Amino acid sequence: MLPFRRAEEMSVSAALLEGCAEGKAGLLLVEGAVGCGKSEFLETTAAHAEDRGALVLRAGGAATERGRRLGVLRRLAADAPPGALPLPASPDDAEDPLALRDFAVAVRELSATAPVVICVDDLHHVDEPSGRHLLHLARETRRAPVLLVLTASPHEHDSDPLLRTELLRLPHFVRLRLGRLTPDAVHALLPGRTGAEAALLHEASGGNPLLLRALLQDPEGRPADAYARAVLTCLHRCGPATPRLGAAIAVLDGPATPAHLARLSGTDEATAVRALAALEGAGLLASDGPHGRRGHHGLRHPAARAAVLDRLDPADRSALHTEAALLARASGAPDTEVAGQLLAARDTRPDWALPVLRSAADQHVAEGDPDRAVALLRLAHEACPDATSRAEVDIRLGVVLGRTDPAAAEHRLAAPLAAAGAGQLGPQALAPLARALAAQGRIEESAGVLERLAADGTRAGGARLGGIPGGDPLDGLSAFPRWAAGRRSVPAESGTDPAVRSAGTTVHPAALWALPVEAEEGVAARSAELFLRGATLAEGTVEPVAQALRTLLYLDGAARALPWCEEFAHQAARRGAPGWLAVFAGLTAEARLRLGDLTGAAETAGEALRAAPARGTSVLLGALAGTRARALTAMGRLEEAAAALPRPAPAGHTGGVHALAHLRARGHHALATSCFHAALGDFLDIGRQAKRWGLDRPRVLPWRTDAAEALLRLGEAHQAERFLADQLTTRDAADPWVRGTSLRLRASLREPRERQTMLAKAVDDLQRSGDKYELARAMADFGQALREAGEPARAAMVNRKAWHLAKTCGADTLRERILPGHAEDDTGEGGRAGAPDAALVAALSESERRVALLAVHGHTNREIAKRLYITVSTVEQHLTRVYRKLDIPGRQALPVDLDPAAAGVPV
């Protein structure tokens, strides 16, 4: 047992014991809440008295024996020498003055040989006749060495309401109050604990010695079994009303008035106030003020609440939660409080349960607690009376789950889709279903729902589509006022799918994934970035932010978009939203892939996939895995890429934009493993879908160059040329990335001299695009063309630059193709041994860096002069100074990692 030292209080008992030894009477009443050490104090006093040679008589009251007359007196008599203390002949004689006198005389006689100390615990439980004898004894032994030490709870009624009052009137009466331990006292008692540990122990125990002792018995001082048992003991000993009241407090788990608690526990308010005072005195409650003014805040620790609730019978516990829900609703409590009680009770019987649960779920979403919202919506689903309301709840669940579990979010829409197909849903469910499907990128399914919605509106003869205000069920998914107009429709193609045309004048879901039309691209990119500057992640901003990032990525370049993609991915991670993280990590990985950072793209996608719940299949996660597989394929890690690819799109979900990413990754892997026909099939499928949906933008899905590469491997040069020529007539043909990748492949279909010129243009375009991987591929082809044209020196320089770029990207297979057999530490063409110091490179003038960079890219002096509008002689002079400053022998030793931006090469 831990000795809770109370020096000041023990000094009072010591003084009374000393007085008793000197022949003086004493009367000490020790009061304190449950668990505050009254019994321990009493026993310590008794032990000290025995050490002094006093005769100690012990007894204690008990709640179960309050009706047993003279029970305490009999225990005192049994503790005295045999026959020393007379008892009334029968309980009926207990009030006889002679019996009272005989008992007092007998005690005085005992004190003639040694001081007598009578210790009675729990005076409030002492039966009334025994209490009368103790009161009479206190009056009659004021001049004898007799010390009465009594303990009592200040919050309990005595059997005899006058007993303590009469004791108070006696001149030798001393009252002592044992309070809870202060934080400093707890720290002093536990010298081996740090201040922070002692503070946590005090917080959990409230300074109650009994609870503190129990905490110290639990592992690492954390509330567990011993603490739970101590809480229940305190609750039981605080009075007959406190167990039920404690259950009510645990059920409410928050601020509540005594009146509210009284109603829930089935008692009167006065009893509730008294019981609350006992619980607060014992330190069980987290209180912020006196009862009746601000009320309490529930049980002190979650473990205490769990202990109380676990003790309840499940049916009783459910009934209490239901009653709490009814009381909360009647008192005008927030829907979140009412719904929380319904959830705890698993009760959906009230006719108002469904709207309250849905309202509370929306509030929890707004407050950033999607898990709680999901739990409420699952219960709301049980409360739905018909297919339409069940579909509405399922749709809302799908939206909310998108934050944490993409697979669950997608699968949650299966039932509403089936109900829509069966004609069981009205416009109030069809419109949000179309929005949810469009947000998940499920184009065909969303279009099908819109088609049914339009048909219903036509049959109804309404002026508004399906009764939806504004005629646009997809309103709200696009949040850029300045460029949304460019996304309101899908360009009509001769082969446009009927589902696209079915949407009529409303927004087709594919438009939410489309880039703005060419005339608005500049404005759109600026508006997107302006939007991103003021945007923060929330349920209603995820899709608009993703749209803005896609716009910036494909219209303004990956280098401009990457920091924004990373920022919103970090926001999603900080919010603990793996579903959102998958969206923005996917865009981050795509941006890195577009910059040629294959390693970074694979790692980003892999981290997001590991953070997502590993259950079920998801088209969103499949697209993320596809991005990772494309990066791994380009790196030459084909087995890892194959392992990433078995996440197929779930059955029935193939008609969505995310499935196209999966198809493209599968096609690239098939291309790398010589499965050329399979690759071609995947690329052509992408093209068909992109055309049907009006999403045929080479900046996003360059399926024509992919297909052309497969056709070239199959020996179908004519067909490959047709695809490449077609791509160079699209609206995106002016984009340097699109043009550069197209020219690289097209060059292989030309004569050597034209091939060299076309590859030089491809290198320039890809240099401007920022894609180091595609630039390395183009330079590798350019180096081969130079070698075939009989220019080995230029070819060697270009290959060296290409090898270095491939190494930077992590494209080991490409690096090996460029310069077979060259390891990282080689001193040959692929190595960098003896490369000039960075300080020497920094010493170059801007003009010198421009010339050196173009020379590294394989341009002749004449080509450099033409590009920079200077003479060939000036170029030669610049190069001579560069060689001298870098202390290198010539062009072949120029550093390959010159920064194009620092060089200021005109683009």
C-alpha cells in the first residue's frame, strides 16, 4: 500500500492521542469524499493509539446494515475484553436511558486502566440506536481519557439526522476535512516520476488517493483494470443514487444540468445534486463550475466512462442512450448530440431519426470528422423507408468515403446505380448520383444516369431538367467562374456516344475532365493558379482543386504545377485523408513523370498506394498504380511494373477516365515486353474512349504516339505515319512536348539527312518541355542518327548528354541502350570522372554558357551561330574561352549537366 502522508492532518490526531494519554477526552470527526483516505486515516490513528498503550475498539457502519439495530455497538463490544461492555437485552431496549448510561459507565471503567480510543468508520451508515449510544458516550466521557474518532462522508445523510449536529455542539468536538491530493502532492509522493508523468496521473485520478493507487497498479500508470475497478468502487460507495446517475453521466458524455441527469437516471433533482456533489468530491467528474450554474463535463477520464458503460446490461445501456436521444431532442440540443445517442443505441425507430442522422453526418464532415459521419450514415441507411432514401444515403456515403477509402466510395454507388437502372429513383436521387459518378471519373455511368434524368424530365413536361433547379445536375463540380464556360460541353464528334448527346444542354460528365478550348487556355491557366492560391482542402473543394491542377499541369507545364500538386498532397496527408491523398499524389506523380523524374513518380505513387486502405479494388487506385507502373517500366524494372498492374478496374467501372490511365500503363508494359499487338490494342481502346467522350487531347493522353510506337515495332510504318501526322494536326500540336515526342518517332520514318534535322527539332522542343526522359530518348536517337551520318564526335557528345539524362531520370534500360556497358564510375563516355568543378562552371559568362549548352546538345558551330544570331567566329571564340576556364581539352569534355535555365538559352 502506498502511504499517502498527511502530516498536517495526522498532527491533529496525534495531539488528541497525547491529550487522551494525559486523561483528556477527545472527539474527532474526519470527513472526506469516497476514496480520499478516511479509512486509512482512521486505521493509522488506531495503530498509533495502540503503540501508546491505549485500548482501541473498532467498528464501522455499512449501507447494507443500517436497518440492523445495535449492529455497530455489538462490534465494539466484541472488540472489547469479554463482558466489559454491556449491551441492551433486546433492540427494543436500545433507547432506554439505563442502557445508554450502563454503556458509558462501562467505557469509563475501561479507561481507568488505559486510555480508550473508539474508532468508528462511516458514521453515516451507523444504525440509529448505535448512534445514540455513541452520542451519549461522547457527552458522558468528557472528563475521562476516552477518544472517539469517527469518519463520515459530507455528502451522505445519517440514519439519525441530528447525530452530527449534536456532536458539533460538544465543546471537545474537532472536525477534520480530508481533501483530494494536489498536483504538487502527487509529485512529492512519486519522486521517481517526472513532472509531466505526475501531472498525467493527477489528471486521471483527480487527486483521489484510491484512484491514484489503482493507477499505479496498472501497467505504466495508464488506466486499465485496476483503475476501472476503483472507479466502480467509488461510484458504488458514493451513495445509492450514484450508480444510476454515473451511468447517465457516462451515457451523456458531456455537459448536462442536474435536472437533465435526474430525468435520465430516474431520480429527483435534489438527489441528483447531492449525488453529483459526492462524485465531484471524489474527483470522478471533470467539472468547470458549481452545479446548477455551468454543470459538469462528464466523467474525468475515457477509461472511467468505459468502465461504467461496460458494467451496464446491453439492453439497459441501449435504452439509456435512446432516452438520452429523446431528452436531447426535446431540449433543443444540436443534431450531432442527438444523432450520437441514436448511434450508441443503434436505434432508428423515431420517425425523425433519418433527417437527424443525415444532418449530423453533414456537420461532422464539415468539422473534419468523416469517420463519425460514415458511422451515422450507415445507421441512417438502416432507417431508410424506401429505395430512394436508401439510394440518397448510399450516394452521400460514397462522397464521404471518398476522403478515406476510394474503393469503398466507388463500391457504395453500386446499389444506387442498380436502383437507377431499375427505374426506382427519382430526380432527387438521380442528380446527386450523376454528380458523384462524375466526380469519380465514371463517365459512361454518369452519362447513363443523366440520360435517365433527362428522359424523366421530358416525360414530366417540366421546364427544368428532371426538376433540378437550373437544369444542371452537375453544377458545383466546377468552381472556376472565369474559365468554367470553356468546360461546359464536350466537342461533338461524328462518332459521339449517344450517352453524350443524351445530356442535351446540360453539362456532360466528361466535360468536367476536359481541358478548356484552345482560345481560352491562357486565361484558364492563370485563373486556375489564382484559384489554387486561395483554396484549401475540404469536401466541396477536392474536385475543383484537382481540375485546377490538371489544367495547370497540361496547359502551363509540369514544372509550374508540381509545387501546387505537392502542396495539396501534403494537405491531404495532414488531414488524414488517404482518399484525397490518392487524388493529389496521383497528380504529383504524373507531374514528376512529365518532368522525367521516374524515380520520384514511382515513389510518390507507391507511398500513396501504401497509405490507402488495402481492401477492394478501386479505379482511382488503379490509375495511381498505373502511373507507378509507367514509371517503373521506363526505368526498366519490368517485374515490379507487372506487380503493380494487377489492380484491374472493377467490373462495370471500365467506362471512366481513371481506367484509361490503367490501360496506358498496361500498354507501355506490353510494349516493353515485346507484346506489341496487346499494346496496340490498349492504345487504340484509349483513343476510342477519348474520342467518344470528347477528351481527345494529346497533352493528356498521347495515344497516337503510343500506338505509332507499337506499329513501328510491328513494321507498320505507313499506319504509324498516319497516326503521327494526325497528332500533328490536333489543337495540341503546338505544345512542345506533343510536337517533340511526335517528331522523335516520325524521324524514324525519314531519310538520314531529314531524320537528323527532325530529331534536332525534337530535342529543342523536348528541352523546352522540361521532360528529361523524353529528351534523353530523343537525344539517344539523335546521337544514333549522327553516328550513321558519319559524325562520330558529335554523336559521342550527344550520347554522353543522353546517358547523363537517363541516369538522372533513373532510366537504366535507356542508359544501357545509349552506351552499353558503361557503369557509373567509368571514365569513358558515360562517366563523369574529371568533370569541371561547379565553381568553374559558375565562372562562365551567360553567353559562354549558352554556347556550351547548345554544343552539349550536339549542335554544330554553324547551327549555334544561327540559333543565337551571332557569327561562327564568335561561337568559336566563346568555346575557346569555355575550354580554357574549365581546363578541358575540347568539346567532348564539356559538362553535360549545364542548367538550361541558368544558361538562358532562348526557347
